[in-house]
Amino acid sequence: MKLFKQTLLAAAVLSSAGAMAQTTAIINAQIHTASEQGVIKNGSVIIEDGKIKAITTDAATADVIIDAQGKIVTPGFIGSMNQLGLVEVGAVASSRDGNEKKGGITFDPSLAFNPKSTLIAYARKGGITRDVIAPSWGESPFVGLSSTVNLSGEFGTSVVDSQNAIIVNLGGTKDGSRAASLSEFIDTLEEQQTKIAKAKKSDKKDDKAELSKKEKLLTAALNGEKPVVVRVSRAQDMLELIKVKERFGIDLVISGAEDALPIKAELAAAKVPVILSAMANLPGDFDSLNASLETAGELEKAGVLVALTIAGDSSHNVYQLRYDAGNAIANGMSREGALKAITSNVADIFNIEDAGSIEVGKAADLAVWSADPFEFSTTLEKVMINGIEVSTEARHDKLRDRYMAETNMPRAYTK
């Protein structure tokens, strides 16, 4: 028997203006909203025009009814700080588009985003419906810009919010001193702050000249309009960044933060969100000596806004984000906190206003699970992006079907 019973209740009613919008209702669901509404038992989510029209515990009517039969519905998960759709095979240079040595602050890798990447469908199997892609290295501390994409796989509409944050790399380096890159970061902000102040006071035409793209981005950062996500691991470096936040008023976000446990109170007091891997539990260098499986839970308890990501270059493993969230729960993070760490908290950090939680008016990015999504044995039964069900079949499934097909020929010859 199929796990879901879909019943067409009514045909679209035609009018002189054309067909009316079709509504869909997911009924009899345990809805984990990742919002102030918490968990709604035996509820229904009504969808129209790709948006959530209503959330109710009353009887729901719609053109299409999907009976969840008591199963769990969550917001679609949001990956972050990876290069999904920007890399296909790491060892093949021509398939890597996420980094540029001389790119600098204006580098926007979303121009190369490939919605048809085989990694997209695989990530959807883990309930991922959106992702924040970002460059990871470059010669300058300012390595480029992040962008939000959806995983619909559609040309032209998958990049939904480009250039939504400035990405900076600081910390230890193989050559030179970490002090140099931190000084360059501070000096760049200071120079732009001085230019802004001078332009406000001056009547000279030259001082009022059109800003360059770099200057516009720096001005947006100084005005708190665009987050500045800094990859850094060592506690002392994070404390220096808190000073930078206080001095310039930037919307600071720390990514990595393996050494954050000793300064959790300072991070909470400064209201600095942290993006980290729940599985970073061993020191990779002298910057991460306090790495622990308990970091995510301890930061949550201290009042830090936490978002979870996959360790390292996670482009090929975004799928496992829910498993990492499950491990965070096993090591002290609350279940609700873990859900928000891969949904609404990511949305808050990157100003993704229409996703990350199940609320009226937001995009119907939804996942339906056979049981607890943080359990390894649970399966994803249905996923929607903007109210449209998308396939969970990936290249792995096609290869499995191909090579397990019954045939008289040897396995290797199966077509």
C-alpha cells in the first residue's frame, strides 16, 4: 500500500480570466514548524501558488489532498557555506568554479552555478531544498560573495538571492602571520568608513563620485545591510573579531569556530551567530584545540544563534546534514535547536525571508519524513520546493537500477 493517498477533490474551475490557482493540502501531519508555533500535532498545511496559505488543525479542503498519515513534516533543510552546483568532480579542474585566486570581495561564483549538477539531486535526498553557496579561498582575506540557491534543478530560477553575504578568510596561514590578514581586513573597513564620512561632509564633486562595486559592498557591510561571514577557528581570533564588530557595526557571522567553547559567553553577549560542523571533534591544527562534539549544544545553551554545516568542502555530502544534526542532538543540542540550526537559523543569518520555517506566506519548501528525520533509518517520502513536488531520484539510484537489473549478460554489460 502506498504511504501517501492522493485524491483529486475537484477539477480546476475555468473562468474568463483563465484557470484558478490549484490548492494542495498536506493533512494529518505532525508539523515541525521551526518557528514560534513549535510542533503542531494532527495539523494541515495548505499550499497555493507555491506559498503556504494556511496552517490549521481544522478539517482542510483543497483541490489536492495528501494524507501524511501522522508522519512528520518539516521545512526543507538549508545547507550553507559549500560549493554545491559549483563543482562536479573535485579532481577535475575544469569542473570547479567556486574559487578564484585573485577574485577578491566582488567575486560572485553564483554566475557559474549549475542547477543540473548531479550533486543537486543527491542533496535533495537529504531533504535539502535550499543552499547557500560560497567561495572558500583566494589571495585576499575577502574571498567573494555567497548566494542562496534552490534545489529545483531549473534553469534561470535556481539562484534566488545572489550576493547575500561577504565571505572573509582569517586565522592561521602556511605563509606569513595571521596578523597581516586581520590588519588588511580592519584597514579595508577603516578606509571605506573614512571615505563615507568624508563624502557626507564634503561638497566636492570628486568626493560624491559613484562608488565602485567593491566600495558599494563595503558600504553595505558597514551599514549592517550585508552580513560579513568570517571563516576562523581560534578563540583569540574570534575575540578580535568581536572588537571589529563593535568598532564598525558590521553584521558579523563566524564560520568554522572549532575553538568556540572557551568563549561561548562572549559570543552570546556580542550576538555573533556561529556556523559550524557538529562533527568537528578533533583538532585539525593549533587553531582548533578545543574542537568537540558538544560545541553546538553548549553554544545553543549559552544563547548563541547556531547554524550547522558539513565539515570541510561539503559539496558532495550536503545530503548528510540531517545526520550531523542528529549527532548534535546526541551530544547536548535540543531537538528543536537542531532543526532550527538547519532551517530558520540559516535563513536568519543570510536574510532568507521566504524560507526556513513553516509559516503563512512563506515558500512551500517542505519535506515529509517516514519518522524522526534525525534518525538514520528514517526515509524522505516527499519533498516540495515552492509547492511543487520534486524528484528524490539521484544518479546513485539510476546506477543501482542499471547494475541490478536482471539480464542474461554479465553485470558489467548491463545497459
